[in-house]
Amino acid sequence: NTLFVAAGYALLAIDAETGVERWSVPLRFAGSCSPVVDGNLVYAATQEGHISAFAIETGEEVWHYRNDNLLFGSPAVAEGVVVIADEAGVVTAIDARTGREMWQRPAGGEAFTTPAIAGGVAFVATNAPSLTAFELKTGAQLWRRDVGGESSPAAGDRFVFLGGDDQSVRALDATTGETRWSSPLGYAIRSSVTFADEALYIGSGPTLTAIDRDDGSTLWT
């Protein structure tokens, strides 16, 4: 098992059991971008807008793509596509195997978030605020809603979950974008949403809250 860390100006592969470094490669400043693994490649982005794919066993660079805008969110990878959203408000989809640009679309506002991908759809949040669903392979806009902020979305089979600057976390229908439930938490939500089994977990101010994924009721706080 290998742990991948973007540390300043390098991407490191570290043995998860021993902590021994397996390899490292130079990067431009990684900033707040985290690497992501899919198959036999690890993808790393930098704050300056560079995205590269590396072989997980050797660290050999497979491809490199340069975006002209700043990146503060991490790349998302699924179904053979890498998706990034940048501070200039542009969403870019890249072929995960070749590094070829597939499409670019307006995000709806400045993006400091990591996209979510599920069911052939990429979901991108901006600080406009907005949450937009794009068809993953073509970039066609499926819907856009005026919710969100600096919280990154999390997507499941039926819902996409998102925290907002309006102090609420909500579940939107992944197909239509209609709000299924909304739960106020008392603070503007800047942390990202995560879920496991039937629970959704979200930080708001000094509080961590577990929420039922189906109806938005609080499980514990």
C-alpha cells in the first residue's frame, strides 16, 4: 500500500506500512491541491495550474497538462476523465489516460472547490454561489442552482450533497437539481461534505455533525 503526498514542490510516494519513501518527483507549488489515485496512475495538480499523471509504481510522468488559471481545489477522477475547476471560473475535463483536453465550460463563478463525479455527471460548486451539473463526457450543462460557496460537493447515486455560505447543508436530486432537504447548522460551511453508509458528515464552525442522508435529520453533533 502506498500513500501519495503533495508536499510543497514535490510529489512523494510513501510506503503506508513502513513510512519509507518509495519515490519522489518535483512539482510546481502544490498549494492546497491533493493527489488522487485511479487505477495505475496518480494525478497531481499545482496551484499554478499544472496537472500531471504519474505511474504509481515508478513515479514516471505519463502526461502533463497546463491550465492558465490558478487551482485551489484538487482534481476529481472517474470514468476515465479528470475534472478540475479553477479560480477564473472555468471547468476543464481531461482524458485520464492521454492528458488530452476534452472540453471546457464556464463554472458559474470562481471555484475554490474540488468537483464531484457520479453517474456520468460532474458537479462543480462556486462561490457565486452556484452548483452546476455537467455531462461528464461532453460538458453539456444539465442544470445549475444558486447554492453553495467554498464547500466541495459529494455525490452519490441519487443525491449530491453540499454545504453553503447560507449555513445550511442540503441534498439535491442528482438528476434534476431540485432540493430534497436542507438542514441549517448555524455557521457558514466552508468544509467539504463526506458520507459513509447512511450518514453524512459535515463540519460547521466548531461543530461536527452527522446527518441522515435520506431526510436531513441530525443523528448527532
